[in-house]
Amino acid sequence: MGSASDCHAGPYLSATKSENRLETQVMDMDQSRQHSGIPRKDDGTGVAGFRSGSAQPEILPPVAGTQNGSWYPPPEQYGPPQPPVARPRRGPSWASAPATYTLLGINCAVFLGMVLSGVSFLSPTTRQLVLWGANNGTLVLQYGQWWRLITAMFVHVGIIHIATNMWCLWNLGLLAEPLMGPMGVFAAYILTGLAGNLLSIAVNPGVADHPSIVGAGASGAVFGLAGVLIVLLKSPLLPLPKVELKRLRWSVIQFAILNFAIGLYTAFGPSPVRIDNMAHLGGFLSGLALGVPLVPRIGAPRATFIRRRRLAIGGMTFALMLAAFGLRAFWQQ
């Protein structure tokens, strides 16, 4: 089917041909009257034998009241409507979730640096993990290396450990970032990961004849994102079908239950792998607490979303600082 200008040119051409045919017929009639002696009638219109000086076109022009001034019959009758062209769907990109991909990049860069420096690709030693910033109660509480609460969430124990953690972080981050924004995801990762590591050294302080462990990995922060999502996906402000929200929320809950079950099995079952369940629990509980004052970015007024996010981040930061000072004061008595 042609363009709009092609469709509109047809009626004008048809009307012009009709006028030419009528004028030819009038001239033939005049000539026949002259030969036969019949006088010519002229009614003052300029064309003998006709009341109108112009012929009506075969297709009427648009009149007032027609839709968009279109010609009749409408162009839709000349052929079936063309289906819309489907655009190819694009996968998630860095611009759609910058915080998630930045965190993935930092974790992968740290692991690559560990491997290039000679750390085992599959099973790093405890000493190697400590040198790269793993968490340890004795070093934190007795030697004041509080920075380990943050660095430990970027250190991983081998390729399998980082692969599983990054897969979970990628999935949960892509779901959380539209609801929390890049700053919200980054803050949730740091704060809930720190909370998990803090609970880990609280249970295993490594001082005064108490046991000590070396902990590393992003799993505490991943559990924290899961906790935030469980709360946010319950918000009535989200402009999504309730069935879809319930399905998403239940999938996050299943993720948390499954990983807690795996952790309990490694703690009490015949497993050579040991998981820091306290870090998981601390991250998850702090994530639930962080999500309570939040509102989703989708569906909430922007000013309300920013104000609630600042309140949640500020409140969680203050609570973790109090917990850290209290823990330090308790074990230094």
C-alpha cells in the first residue's frame, strides 16, 4: 500500500478525467445541433444544456464531519491492516542495573587479583584468605581491624564459591534495582553484608577462649538483598498484578529457605564444607529491617521514595555502629 500522498492523488485524477469526458460530449452535441439546425440552449451557466459548470467527481471529496478529513472509501478498505513490527527484546544491560554490575565487577576483580597473586583457584588456604581481608573475630575485636567487616564480603573461597554467589547476586540485584535504585542496592549490599559479618564475630569472637572462624564471601549481603525484597514485594504501591507479585515474593522466600537448609546441613551433617550461617542470618534479618521503612521506587512518589531510603540507610548505619561499639566494649572488659 502506498503512502498517504499516493492515496490522496487518486480522486483528483479521476475527477479531472470526468470533466474532460463531459466537455467532449458537450462539444459533440453542439456540433450535431449545428448540422441539424437545432438552436443551442444556454441557461446562463456557461455550458449549454447543463445547469452546472463543472462535473461532479466519481469519488466525493471529504466533507465536514468525516474522520480526519479522509476520503471515502477509507484507505483501510483497499487492503488488510499491516501487523505491527515486533522489536527484538534486549537483555539486561549495565545501564539498567549499574549497582548490580558494579558489585559483580568488584567481586570478580578481587578474585582475579587473588588468583594472579598465586592464591589457589579452587581452594585458597586460611592464611591466603586472611591476607586478602577475610573476616576474623580475633583480628577485629582484639587488633581493631574493623575494615574486615567490609572487605570480607568481596573475598571468596575458590571459583565455585564466587560463581554461586555472583549468580545469586545477579538475579536478586536485577530484581531489586528497579525497586530500590542503584544507591539503594549498593547500600543494602554493604550494610547487610556488614551486619552479617558483625553477627558472625559476635557468635565466634575468638577472644577469651571462645572459638574463632575465618569468614569470607558475599552470601551475607545476598541474603540481605533477599530480605529487603521480601518486604518490598509486599508493598501495595507496586503497579503490578497481585498474582505476579506473590509469585516473585515466594520465589525469593524459597531461595532463602533453600540456602538456610543447605547451611544447616553443612553445620550438622557429614559435609566437608562449612558455611558461616551466622553471616547469612545476620544479613537476612538486617535486610528485613532495612526494607521496613522503604517504599518501592516504582509506584511511590519520588520525594517519598528518596526520603524513606535516606531514613532506612541512616537508621541502619546508626544501628550497626551502636552494635559494633557495644560488641567491642563487651569483649574488652
